[in-house]
Amino acid sequence: MNAVRFADAAAFLAYAGPWLLRAEVENNVIHSIASSIAEGLLVPKQVPYFAAVVEADEVVACALRTPPQKLLISSGPDAAVHALAQDVFALAPDLPAMGGPEPAADVFAAAWSKMARGTARIGGRRRLYATRAVAHDLPHVAGVLRNAELHERPLAIEWANAFALEAMPNEYFDQEEAIDRALRMNALYFWDDNGAVSMVAARGTTSNSVRVGAVYTPKNARRRGYATAAVAALTGRLLARGIGWCCLYTDLANPTSNRIYQQVGYRPVRDFNDYLFAR
């Protein structure tokens, strides 16, 4: 098996996009990031990495990275994951982190540790959920979902930074860029109960799926159902537009989020692992 690199996102999607869409929800992040780059909605600060492993002229695995963020890999047979690890190591031997579905992420981490003569430790365990309908028996929560407004940008950035610190302390994110992009696309929302009390965003979009993310409620407004209501309202709004699937990730270390999203109607799809590397 050989790993084939692509010079740009458009070429990557032209070659590997149809394969990624066979498991559209599972590959939502990789496909939507590549699409955003190809459409000029996301401008990477460094040269991105796009690769696909090919066997008998068929794609069997993919990877993407927008440095300095972690490498993302798809599922694939062990041999394909090894091919990706070898190709990435040749290009970026100091890779700090990666993430992907089980068991591919575990296979990659083991291969990487051996090549780098270093260590790999779990940085986080996540579960991917998806739904095609919102539950109808959710309790009433005071407030309403509305689009965030431009003058609320400082609050959104503050909450996005708090969310990243709390939920993803081992990852790098340019929160200002992410919030500005969401505002430009009218994809950032607040649950409003006499003022903004919770935040949620519609993120990666593929042909038939949208990823719900950046769900954050400040500590002084928690345990009132705001996040559940915001996710349910946004999910329902997206599905009403004709989106086939809404998906989201949860931290497996947070039983609350895993419980409330299932109450909304989300069901588990697959578990993902993030690894941190040290040489």
C-alpha cells in the first residue's frame, strides 16, 4: 500500500472525497475541513497535509493536518494506517498529536511510537453521536435559540476559550478565527434567557451532515437545561432545512454530556481516541 499526498484540498477531495462520503458522519471532520479550505472559508496558517492510502486503485484510508493542529486520520486496515504513519513521519517527525477512530488511532500511535522511539499517551477519548430526529418529550426550558450578533463577538471568544480550556486542554485552536468564521456564516448561536446563557455552533458541513459543536454554558448558568435546549433547538432547525444527519462529539470522561445528548435523540456511532506524542 502507498500513501499518496495531494498538493491542495481540491485535489484531495476530487480523489478521496467520494470514499470519505461512504461513511459521511464518521468522516465529517476530515471532509468538512478539506471543503472549507477548498472553498476559501478556512485559510491554514501553515501548509496543510492531505494524503490517501491507495490499494489496487482504491482509497482505503485518509489523513489530513492543518499545522499546528493535530493530525486527523480515518479508519482503515492496519497496513494502511502503518503507511500513513510512515508518510507522516517522513514529513513531520516531531508531530505532537493525532486523533482518529478506534482501532485505527491505536494502531497509528503504536506505529508512531516505534518509529519515533518515543511515547504515546491518550490525550482524550471521544464518542461520535448522530441523529436524524429530535426527541419530542424534552422538558421545557426558559429561553430561545437565536443567532449570535456581531457585537457579542468578545463574549463568544471568551466562552470559546473557556470551552477549549475545559474540554480540550491538549489541543490548539485559534478561537478568534473560529468565532469570526462562524459569525460570517451565521452559524453561531446563543440560548437567550434574558441574555445569552449558553452557546452552540453549526460547524462542519458535508453533503448530507452538519456537526454541532462548541457547546458551552458558563458555570453560573449550568444545571438549568440550557445546553440541552440549545443543542435540541439547533439540531431541529438544521434537520428542518433538509440535512440528513446532525452529529456531535462528546468527551467520554464527561457522563453528563453523554447522557443529555442521548436524551435529545443522538445515538452513538463510533469512539475516537486522541494521542499525544513525546520523543
